[in-house]
Amino acid sequence: MSLTDSQRRIRRIVITIATLAQCAHSFALDTATIVPSVASPSCLEYQVVGACYWLRCTNFGCKVKTSAKVRHYVPDAVVSSYSSTGENPWNEVRSLSGPISHAKGGGSGTTNNQHENNLSIFKNVDVIGHPGIAAFNAFASGSGYTCSGAGNPYVPHMLSTLDYIGWRHGIPERIYPQSLIPGLREVGSRLSLNLWGNIYPRSGFLHQVDDYKASAVMAQRAGDIVTRPGQVHVYQPLLVAPSPGYWPAGELRESDPTTGKWQQLTPRLTNACSSFPDPGPHTQAIDGAYAWSFWRPYTCCKREGQTFLGSTGPH
């Protein structure tokens, strides 16, 4: 029996909806997906960079002991950047950032003009401690002695719904020089015609036609906030104090992988890390929800005595 034109149209619509539903389901992100992603030699980037010297004293005298000085990256947090408030793509932590009275809506602005190509995109951002720290330690220990990071599993460091004055209104950062002067603190380059967006003001709005790039800039903004103390935002710093033989990660800087790298988790799970702007390919999320593992560099050496005497090699 042949189908009428109307039946064919309905059938195409049903098939399209089913296909989109399958795609959305395939991009669902949960802890069981995130944890194995830490087994990435590319992101770990383990190196022996020098030596540390310790003074060990016992009842029989003192000796100078040495230990290897190592440097590698640690997945401190999962950073989610998403359009719909309360719809963090990481399922298990979604309830942490539900809508509140001052932070309900989300998504992109529009002028209802079909020729509009410079929409203001809004993204919520959550920075939450990586759930795969134990798995990472087991993986990284195969390379030798490892350094501890600043993150703790599932601990929120920033939930943009709680930072509604800074994240939704850009107060007071929209009057900062970094926000007003072109060329300061930007992801990408104007000269190379690959400008993704500005870091300041560190709010949830950006004029960018590419949803992936807008989400990446928001993740970079959030990373910029949590890796600095004393910022005018509601957050918990993702920082840890240095100690003898331990040099933790510092401030994140855009386009500088030596300060932090990103591993995409959704909508496309990858096994490599890079800084923004990354070369791609850039998969656009159907629901406007993206997530990355945020890897940061740490340097340390195994304690071999009571007193740290010094070290060789870079920190």
C-alpha cells in the first residue's frame, strides 16, 4: 500500500524525532563514563624534571637523601557549561544547581530576525571536583611517584546559579579595563581571525555564533575564577598551599596549556587534552550542554627526610 504525501511527511518527522532522541541519549554523561576517562597518558603528561634534596637525621647521624622531582597534570574538576538552568549534563550532580528565585532562565537571546547572526548566548557553569581521583591515582602511579591535586570528588567549587550577581549581571566586572579594552584577556586571536571571546566580564553572556566556542569560553571564565583567590564571585577556590617539595598549580591563563588543559567529556568523549582555542573537530551539542575535565599541572617529589634542602629543575 503506497503512502500519501501527508503520511510520508509524518513518517519523516517521527524518524527525525526518534533519531534526535537517540543522539541525546548517547550523549548522556554520568560518573561511570567520566571515571575511566582519567586513563589518558596524553593528559597526564608525566615527566621527571629534576631532583630534590632532603636532610634525614637519625640517632646515628644525618645524611643527604635525594628523590626524583616529577611534574604531571591532575584532573582537578569537571566543568560543565550548559544552556538550560538545572540541566547540568553530568546526571549525578544535576540537583546541586537547580533553578532558584534569582536564577531561573537560560539559553540564547534572539531578535526574531531571521538574518540575526550575532545572538547573545547564555550558559550556566558548574565547577565540581572530579569523581575519578582514586582511579587517576591508580593509573598515574604506574608512571612513578605522583602529586596530589587541589580537587576532591563531588565538591562544588562554583555553581553559577548561586553567583547570580556576577554571572548574570556582570557586576562589577563589566566596568573593569579588561572588559572595555579590546585585545585584553581573550580566548583566541583577532589577528588570526580566530577570536572565540573575551574572558572579562566573567559572566554567562557572550556574543558568539558558535555554541561550542561560547561554551568553551564560559568554561575558561569559570576556570579563571576558581584558580584565583579573592575574586568578586560566589565560589570556593580550587587551590592548595605549597609545601616543601610540593609545587601546586596556580592561576589558569587562556591559551596557555602549561597552566591548565581541557579534556572534552560531552557531547564527544575524547582521550586528549588541549587549551582553548582547540583545533577541533567541534561537535555541537543538541541540548547546548557541554562538559570538560579540567587538568592542572603539579610538581612534587617524595619526602626522603625531615628537612627540605632544595631542588633542581623547573617547578
